[in-house]
Amino acid sequence: MYQDPLLKRTLAQWQVEERLARVREDIQDWTERREQRLVSKERFFAFLAKAEAKERRLINERNEWRRRSLRTQGRPVDLRRVWDGLDFVERRAYVEKTLLTVLVSPAVRPGGPVWNRLTRDEEST
């Protein structure tokens, strides 16, 4: 994953990064134990649901912390340069924060857009 030096330095200051790493290690350990049949599937899936929820919460917290720290630095993020290095969650967070409205054009059909056809049909009857 891409990290510029300034962001890397500020991430080192983020206190919860270690907890996120531990949760990911726990998930990996439990997965290995399940593959070796040392843990029942009921316990594994119960643990996995809780661990993944905790991981998502920590990732969201980290992403929000990153956004706040970059905002306070006063310099914009060059998304074109870093986009390929971002994971899905980070990309989604950037898109959520930047897009206000998405306009979708209707598909044009032989009779025009659906609402025009319906309106014309109702007016002609």
C-alpha cells in the first residue's frame, strides 16, 4: 500500500494500529486452527464474526483519523497518484467524502425516456 513519508510518520503516532494488527493476526491464527480442525466450525464462525466487526470498526477509525490528519496538514491528497495503492475501504472512504450527488441519466429507448412515454400515453388517452 502506498504511503508518503509524512503520512507514514503520522500513522506511527496512531495508537490503534497495533490493535488492528493483533486482530488480523488473531483472524489468521483462528483460520489456521480451523483448517487443522483444532477449532469447531461453530466457535470459529462466532469468533470470525466478532473479529471482522472489530476489524471493520478499527479500519473505519483509522481511515477517519487519516482524513482528519491530512485535512489539518493543509495539503490535498493526489488521488490520481495514490489510487492504485489504496485498498477498497480507503477508496470507498475517499469517494464517500468527495461525492455529494451522483446523477444518473435514464436509458434512451425508441420512444424516449420512460417517464416521457408514460406521460405522453396518459395525456393522449
